[in-house]
Amino acid sequence: GNLLNLVGVDNVRGMQRLAIEESRLGIPLLIGYDVIHGHRTLFPIPLGEAATFDPRSWALSAREAAKEAAADGLAMTFAPMLDVSRDPRWGRIAEGPGEDPYVGVRMAEEKVRGFQGTDLTLEGSLAACAKHYCAYGCVTAGRDYAPVDISERTLREVHLPPFASAVGAGVAAIMPAFTDLNGIPMTAHRALIDDWLRARWHFDGVVISDYNAIAELI
């Protein structure tokens, strides 16, 4: 289950107390939020940040957002979004690095380090969740949640590198895309999640489904 849009130290503490003291298993909650381009202080949207070609600024804006979000009781951000897209009809292109995989690679590194800092146990650190794995940005005709049908070469050379970079930077979580990739739903894509992400890249963090994606497999 989940609690949507739970923000604020008092609210989070109240729910954590219930989870730990009054639930059957006593498991603490992992509270996440879409901290996409700042939290209390707003920065340019990711596509605008990407246009600066200034990796240091990408890390600094993420660091400030992490400090503010952590102070607000949050433990995780559902960012960075690393979907490379070359179709301006796709509305969510605004949330990502744009059309260039190298920019996506550098943005992945800087955003993960900016959000998470040097140690997730330190005050002001926020766990990052790289999304949407993988190739969500090339949906058919730019229609959100439409199928994706691309070549293996395009997948490996354009869409996987930013996520590999995020894993290399120590990202805490990965979110698979809602979409189908060449006929297989990414949420249940064994080849890319088990064989590629886990076995090839040695990712040992958390894989978090996107919103209602598990139910939508049916």
C-alpha cells in the first residue's frame, strides 16, 4: 500500500508511530515524494537545467532540494527522471534531460550525488529513485503510456546509459516504466530488470513500481 503526498514532519512522525507501534509487523514507512525541480525553493524544470550544460548546477539544485525535503520529513524523491526523448509531442519531455544520452548520463551522476550526498544516513540526505527504466521517452507518436517499439541498438546506445550512470553513482532505487517495451511490460521485464539491472550492473537497491503499474499488468 501507500500514502500519497504525505509531507510534513508532524504528519510523517504520526504515521511512522502507527506503522511501528500499532501495526502487526512494525515495519517503518518509506516516505517518498516527487521532488522534481526543488521542494520549497523552486528551480528550473529539468529540461531547462539540461539546457545550461552545467553539471555543477544540477548537483547544487538537487542538494538544496534534498535538504529542504528531508527537513519536511521525506526520505526519498522520485527523481531524477532520465528518459531520453526526441519527440516534442511527448509532454513529459519537460521532466528529463532532453534528446542527448550523454547529457542524460551526466545529469544522472550529478542528480544522484546531489540528492543523496555522501551518506544516506546523514541529515539532509534524500534517497534518489531513477526513472523510468527504460525507454519510456520514445512512446509511439509521443502519446503517454503508448507502447515502445525500438531496436536493440537504440535501447543500448540511447536509453540504457543514463540508468547505468545512475547505478554507478549509487542510486538507491530504480522505477520501471509503465510502458511495454517491444511487447513486454517493463514492470515485469525479466531480461532488463533481473538479467541486466541486477546481474549485469549489480544493482542491489530497491525497485519501485510506478503508481498502479502492478495492477495494470492484469
